[in-house]
Amino acid sequence: MAKTQTQRLGIFLALAAVMAATRIHLSLFHHDIWDASWGIFFLAGFWLRGSARWAFPLLMVEAVLVDYLVISNQGINFWDHYCVSAAYWFLVPSYLSLWLGGSWLAGRKLGFNASSLALTVSAVLVSWLACYVISNGSFYWLSNSVPQPRSVAAWLSNMTDWYGFFLETTVLYVALGLVMHGLVVQLSRLLGHADSSRLSR
């Protein structure tokens, strides 16, 4: 579905707002909101395919800025935080893999059928796995927060400890986004059909 630049900007602002709201770990009804960043980058690639030159860098800047503000507000120096190390910059290729997964999916001809579902699941899982391996691996091998000695076995054990949470969170947000997408597509088709019916009378 072709989008105008205004529509693309609106989608970008909506995605940026959701990422900001969830990345700072706000509480809603006494429950922590899960960080939507991974799902947001996949959906941004899907909805903003062709706009990576401006949209991806802006989302990356937003992610870093939110992290900086959250850490600074805790009275901690940004570079001294547990999660910040040389590995932090590997978030760029990690998030890019999600963007590319969404962009690849957007380039496919999708419908409401089993083959489209299989393509969607494959795109999400492959791009999520790339993101997870890059982000988890870079943190394990490069961060001073990980105790020595390091080993491949310990890294694989660490990956299995966390993969379920990150996969569940990513799939949840992507599924919500794609369900909304499907509803909008169906609604626009219905409205378009109704308009053409009136014109043909």
C-alpha cells in the first residue's frame, strides 16, 4: 500500500512515541510495560520501507537519547552503567537486522493466507535471531560487566536464559502491529469498494 510522505511521517511519530514510552519503563496499572524497541524497528522497516535513510537513524538517536536520559536521571554516569560498554554500539547492527526483516517482508506480496503467514513468521524469527545473537553476543564478549573467565558454553547458557523473554516481547509487539495493519488494509478496501459501488450507480 503506497504511502504519502505525510503518512510516513505520521507512522514514524507514532512508532517513536511508543518506543519512547516503553523504553523508559513506565508503569501502567502497577505493571511494567515491556520495551517495544525490537518490535518497533521491525514494524518501522515494514511500514517505512524506502525511508531508511532518515527514519532508521532518527529511531537510533531516539533510543540512545532515551537511554541517556533514563540513566542520567538515576544519578549514574552514562558510561558507567551496567548496560553501556563497547558492546552498546552493536545495537546499530542489531536493530538494523530487525529493520531489514520488516523491509524484506514489506517487499513480498502478502495476503490473508498460509503462505503469507509463513513468510511473516520466517521474517520475524530470522531478523529477531540475528538481532539477539548480535546484541547478546557483543554484550557477553565485550562488556566488563560480564565476569571472567568467558567461554562459548557460558555464552550459550546466557543466551538460553534470556531468549524466551526477548522473543515473546518482540513477537507480541509485531503481532499487534501487523493485526492493526491488516485491519486498516481491510477497512480501506471496504471503503474503496463502497465508493466505487456508489460511483457505478
